[in-house]
Amino acid sequence: MILSMVTTLAMSVVAASTPLLIAASGELVAEKSGVLNLGVEGMMLVGAIAGFATAHHSGSAMLGVGVAALAGVCIAMIFALLSLSFLANQVATGLALTIFGHGFAALLGAGYVGISAPVLHPIAIPLLSAIPVLGPVLFDENILVYFAFIMLAVIAWFLNKTHAGLILRAVGDSHDAAHAMGYPVLRIRYAAVAFGGAMAGIAGAYFSLFYSPLWSQDLTAGRGWIALALVVFSAWRPLWLLVGAYLFGGITFFSLYVQGLGIPVPSPLVSALPYVGTVLVLVLISRDARRIRLNQPACLGKYFHATA
């Protein structure tokens, strides 16, 4: 009985943490290139409705995930065009993107409220899924859980072990020096922003095709902001991104669990727990200015204007 309860709780934490990890992984790559995109929430919402609508009409949840990634890229390119090519302020543009994504997703999703779509089903890995507790938690999950772990490992390898990753980090740390060495700064940043958009779109599809397999306005409930906070929490390091995602995922699940137990705590207060936790963690992290200064890309959020 206790073992079954522990397994159920752990699986719930994994479910709550996975979209945070996917979205934050994409934003990590974008910020490593020197681009601060605050539009993660908007990209997630557009990805959620694009994936849900596609799955509903096609009957394929995986096709829905692919279209969600594409939708995230398209929305991210609006941000990239404005902030990288037209040199609009990245903070303001990212906030505008979130507002746009929120309204656009609500408009597209108006006709999909209350209807169903195919969902992502668990894929059991033979033998490994039979391990007590760890088996069902880690090896009997839907494909996006595996995708989140694999992509985080690929990103860590890419950033730390490859020449292309070194160039990306160089662009984020000193775009003028990278440009002087002949690297196409804008193209690299466009690619990084597109990758972040794709990951945000996939994270959104996770909500509409698995976590809450119905479309509703505000489906992501501010998780995009938590994903942004996770990048700072991790100090732009992939391993700590994993730790942070599961920490905040655990807080999110705890807030839902408390409500389910019927504990007499005001519902708005319980719902606010993940965001209160986010603020507290960021306050604590901001006290260590040296840690942030050593790890934050030096050109994060700064303009780059190519000169001959």
C-alpha cells in the first residue's frame, strides 16, 4: 500500500515537472546565445491549442506534438524579427509576445472547449518498467517524459562538449568578439530562439494532450513564468535545471495534493504556492550576485547591430 502510494506520488511529480523542464531547456539555449525571451508562456499556449486542434482533427497525438513545435517556432520568429532584426527591446517584446500568445490561443481555442482529442499514452520499456517504484516512475511514461531527459542530456553535451556549443556560448558572452571572428551572430541567435520556441510549443502540447487533456483558456496557468525562473535558478547549467524543474514540479503537485485532501486552506492561497516558491527562490538566488555574474551570459538581452 505504502509502496503504491509512493509510486503514485512520484509519477505525479514527474507529470508536473516535465513541461517545466522542456520549456526551460529551450529557454536555456536561447539565453545562452544572449537572447532573453520572456514570451515562453505565450508560446506554450499557442503550442497547446495548435497541438490539441491538430490531434483532434487528425486523430494523432504525435502529429499534434509536431504541429505544436512548429507553432512555437512561428511565434518565436515574431519575437526574433522584432528584437534581433528591428532591435526592439527584448523585455518589452517578450512581454508583448506573451500577451499576444494568450489572446491568440484563446481566439483559436474558442471552438474547442469541452471536446476531446487523442492523448499521449505511456510507453513501457521492457524489463526496466518492472523495477519497483523506479520502473513505473521513469520507464513507463509517455514519450515526452523520455524526450525531456534526452533533450536535456543533448543540450548539456552540445553546450559543453561541441565546437558549435562553444560558438553559441561565445555569441552570448561577447557578440562583438564573435562577429569579429566571422561568426554569424544573428543567424545563431535566430536558430537558438527557434529552438526555444519549438520546446515551448512541445511543453504546451504536453498540457493539452496529457497533463490536462482538454482545451481551456489559461491551460498552462503561468508555468511559462516558472520555466523562465528555472533558468535563473539553475545559473544557466543543465543539471541544476533538472533539479529546479523537479523541485518546482513537486511544489506544484503539493499544492494540488493539499486541495485534494480537503485541508481547510483557502484555494487561491494553495494555488499560489508554486509562484510564491518561485519568488522566494529567486530572492534567495539574487543575494548571491557572484554566482549570477559568473554564469550569466554577458550579452544577455543586449542589442547587436552588425557592422561591416
